[in-house]
Amino acid sequence: MGYVSALRCRECAREYPVEPIYVCEFCFGPLEAVYDYERIKKALTREAIAKRPRNLWRYRELLPIEGEPQVGFDSGMSPLVRAERLAKILGVKELYIKDDTVMHPTLSFKDRVVSVALTRAKEFGFDTVACASTGNLAHSVSALGARAGLKRFVFIPASLEQSKIIASLVYGPNLIAVDGNYDDVNRLCSEIANKYRWAFVNINIRPYYAEGSKTLGFEILEQLGWKAPASVVIPCASGSLLTKIWKAFKESEKIGLIDKLDSKIYAAQATGCSPITTALKEGREVIRPVKPGTIAKSLAIGNPADGFYALLAIKESGGWGEDVPDEEIINAMKLLAGSEGIFAETAGGVTLAVTKKLIEQGKIDREGPIIVCVTGNGLKTQEALQGHTAPVHHIKPNLASFEDVLKNIGR
Amino acid sequence: MSVKVRIPTPLQRLTGGKEEVEAAPGKVMDIVNKLDEQFPGIGERISEGGKIRRFVNIYVNEEDIRFLQAEETEVKDGDEVSIVPAIAGGRDR
């Protein structure tokens, strides 16, 4: 039995039945699940949650499904790592990495949203699931879709890193490489979704799919002992993750899981694709689309679907945002790996580099707790570090050769 | 020859279920106005006060009109226009 009674347009508040639809027929605004918070408040308490399995379904009353979860039984509850060495380097007191690099099964936060999307897609009776993706989503739909026994169509920009392509193909989906960038792929998929009765997780299933991101927010609060952190830094592609983490915080306050919400939300983008932080810094309410050019391909969405709402969330929380060039992204990836032993994908480099910048600007309070959301694994984007890592020391298989090298290394 | 306009699902009720309709060449807003004569009501759904709505993206030959001349973009014979819900995208205004 679910807790969603309808879908509602975020713009004009018209209500719709719970179906695989995603835009308001009247104003084209996005549709969002309407929950019965009074009932949820009784069912979803700290005590109830504590007794449940350590996966993302422990917050299921606040997720838009009707019956039993279908996939994702090992997804969620990623580590919240206390980063003391990194805190010292950045000159802050209490710093944590929310580490989705180890998410089961495909090593990014997308397993959260896809678990919810596929469960809902099965409830709607779909036999084919599809997505437009920059990589991580493709992996998750391919893998969890296999587990759920669904046919899969995955659309990617043809320029995607080779390693990301292989990591989708292995699960046996129909992989379609489109000549164009993510925005082209997304536009094409909107048109395909018009024509074929498939569950496009980030199009016609989007109102359900996007809600899965809230689990990242709930987990942060629970892992801090049901306390709101001072600052949360979140990478932005479409802006959906940031919007939903903020929503999770507000819902947690509303149903009494936390006593007081006083968190500031910060957006992180790459300078080569920063439509959201640019609008923020220029004080505009509207997002000007851009043509992306950055090594952080998983964030390269020039026309961010939820950018408008991400701006609202940032402002409502009193937070801010920044963007960083590719060089700083690479340095931050190396900093995170070298100080905390966490290998993040380029997007994680963006988030940490922006955190550093905002701390230096005085925009993020040094006391903390500061949460840095690292949402994907670096093993997926190793090409980005080509030529940017320390050299390998080649030696002959004898002690003298080793000691020759050792002299130059210094200890 | 004329311009092909692809209609998204939420608007197909107004076009009698047609996914694709034809229009005469002209500026983007002229085409919207012409469509409205053919299919009454469609104009106000995708535009407001002579501007395309915030949650609607318009593409001419696969290019977002915000990278062209926005509502003033000229659409020629043989061009293709797509009307795509932005889901929640912002607009340059």
C-alpha cells in the first residue's frame, strides 16, 4: 500500500492520476508525487527505520511505489566517511564524504533512482525500460534492468568514454550511440518516448525516478544521528539531485525525523558547463542553456531540466554555488584519493574542488559538519587522469636498480 | 514544400492525435500563430504573450532556438521544428 495519492504540477498545481506521465498538459510544468504526510508521520519513525534492512527502501513510505520493492535490496546506505585528513588540509573542523562510489551494483548514486524507477515501471506493467544517459545511468539501467527481467534500450552520446560504454554493454542492453551531446540524446528520447510504450526512467517515469535521490538526503541525516548538517555540497547536472536532497531534508523536518532544519545547500558545477551556478552568480532566475565542454561528462548537461528548482532550493536554504575549471577538478580527484583513499569520478572532483573554493571564499562555515556528496566511482573515468598522475618508476629486477630509484623518490 | 512540426504527446489531443503537422515557413512565433489557427488552443499552451513558455523547448533542425534567434528564428521550407516539454528547464528571459 502506497502513500502517493496523485501527481501534481509544480507550476499550476493541477492534479493528475498516478500514471506514467511527467508534464502538465496545460502549462508543461513538471509533475511531482503528492504524499499523505499525516499517515507517513505515523508509519515512518526513527525507531521503525532503525529496525529495517540497511538499504534505500528503509524510507519507503517517502518513495512513490505502491507494493513491494522489486530491485535495489543491496543499494543505498553508502558510507558517510569522516574525512579528518582532508579536513585538516582544507582547514575545517568537521568534514564528511557521502561516498556513493561504492554503491551496489554499479558504483554511482544512479542505483538509487533506478531502483525506484524500475519498481514503479513494473507496477505500471512495462516490459521495456529505457534511458538517455551520460554513462552512470546507462550502467544502472542496464544492470538493475537485467536483475528485474526487463528489456532495455539505452541511449548515450557517441562521444562517451570507451570504458563507460563497455560497462553498459556487459549487461546486454540494446545500446544506442547517438551522434550528438547529452541534450541531443535527451531531445531525441523525448520524441521516442512519445511514440513507443516504454518506461523511459528519466522521461515518462521521471516523477518517480527523481524521488529516489531523496534517499541520499535521508541517509545523511540518519548517519549524523538525525541531525541536519551545516553545509551540503552537491554536484549539479540536471539539478535534480540537489533539488531532491533539499526536499528530503524538508520532509524529514515535516514528519519529525529531525527537530530543526538549518542546512545550507551548495551547488557544484564544472566551469565548462555551469548554467546553474552562472545563473546563481548573475542573480538571474532563469537558466541560459550552454554547449558543454568539460572533462566532467557526467555533469555535462547544458540545458538542465531541474535547474530552475535547484536555484530555488539553493536560495531557500541560504546556500550558494561555484564552478571550477578542469585542472582543479583533476587536482581535487587526486586530493581526495591521496588524503582519504576514495577514488571519485570527475564529478566528485568537481564537488570537492567547489567545496574548497567556497571554504576559501568564506561561503561555507569552517565549523561544519560539511558534507561533500561524491556520487560516482573514479574507475569509470580513468581516461580523465591520463598524463596527470605521478610517474611509474621502472626498474630492473635487482636491488641496486631499486635503490637507484629510491634515491630520487625521497622518503 | 513546407515546414514539418513534431507535436509532443500532451498536445496531440489538439491535433487530432497527429504527431506531425505541416506549417508555412516563417519566424517561430508566426508558425505558432499559424498552428493556432489550424488547431485552436495550441498557441496558448506553448506560448504566453508572444514568448515561448518556460517549460517548452523549441528546436529547429535539432538546434535549440535559444542558440539561434529565439522566437525570431526564421524557419525555412524543408526545415523541421520540434516542440519538446523541457520537463522543468529554465528559459533565457
